[in-house]
Amino acid sequence: MTSQETTSNERVFVLPGDILGDDSFRSGSGTYSKDGSIHASQAGILNINRDFINVMPISSKYNPKFGDSVIGMIIDHGPSSWMVDIGCPYTAMMHTNDVQWNVKFGETGKYLKPGDAILSRVSNVNEVKKIQITMKDHGLRKLENGILVKIPQPKVPRIIGKGGSMISMLKQKTQTKMFVGQNGMVWIEGENENMQAVSQAIQIIIDRAHVSGLTEYVEKYLDNQDISSQDIGNTGD
């Protein structure tokens, strides 16, 4: 499959080594140039942006950056810290100084235990990938009474939408509270049928992320669902 055979709305899966186009294009992310042709260097979805040919991975591990808002899952705790899974290859650490409670030495398990979900922020990433996170900012907290949905991290911008258009529409149509972490974790809180509707809408967004007019498509889908009108309020993106 070459680039000349694709259209803007077509989802083309390619494998490493596949020829994607000739040297009239430029080699972008996930590709390399050889013998006058652009080849895929990884499996993924073909993407052509102007004169660049790219291959977007189907899924990838999150690469944490300072300041990222992330949803984490507590996996263990020590006397003065917690070990947190934030969806990257390295475990994040959160010290008792980085929470809003006055936690005494050895009592971390009274506040957060394995399986608890938290809304946090990346406060430090060093050269050996030692990751520190904090809950000591406005709005950061333990997450309760909702569901956690994992999405491919590269799809995070699509779930949020341009200027927050997609997530605002999802919250308004389903009367749910939502937060999308930069690490590809989505927290949803609301009535059971509404949370289910959002989960299904998110899957549609992931499957059709390459299609234009996606916000309108998902909005029409939600308009056809039996969604509770109970207003529980909205949160920020």
C-alpha cells in the first residue's frame, strides 16, 4: 500500500518495512527513507500530513513530563510513600509530603491503599526516569464513586477535542463528571447508564479518531441513547 492509494478518511494499517511512498514525500515519525522510498519503521496507522509521511503507533507507553496531570493507581505503600502506576514503564513515587493529609510515619495505608485511584501531577522526572508525583495542587484528590477507562495515550487529544470541544460535549450530553489524564487514563463519575454511555462513546472516538467531523458524529450517537437527565454537575477538563 503506497501513499497515493490512500484517502484522508481511510485507516490504513502498515507493518515495518512496508513501502509508504516515494521520495516526493518526506520521512516523518515512524518511518525511514531507503532507495528512493519511504518505509514504515513500526507497525501502526499511516498518516500523511502535507508532504510528510508518518506512522502512528496503535498504542504506546506514556512518557511522563513535568507538570502533566495524570490519573494513577496505588500499587503499594511504604512507611512514608506510595508506589503508583501511571501507565509508563517506571513506577512513580509519591511522598507523604505530597498529599493534603497529615500522614504519620507508617500510616500511609490508612489513607491510600492498593487499588485506589488518584488524580495527581508529575512533579519531577530525572535522567534515570525516577518519577515523583504530587496531590498537593488545587483539584488533585483521591477518586471515588466512578469508573476508570484506559485509552491509548496518543488518543488523549482526540478525547479532549479542539479547545476542549469533545470532552465538554461528552459531559454535557451525559451529565457526568470526567477527567482525562495525559497518561491515557479517563475517570468518569455519574449515573451507571450515563457512565456506560460515555464509555461506549469513548470507544467510538478511539475507533474513528482518524475521521473528520467526529464530535458531531459522537453527539448524534449520544442523542440516540437513553441517558438519565439527572444533573450531577461538571468538572474541568
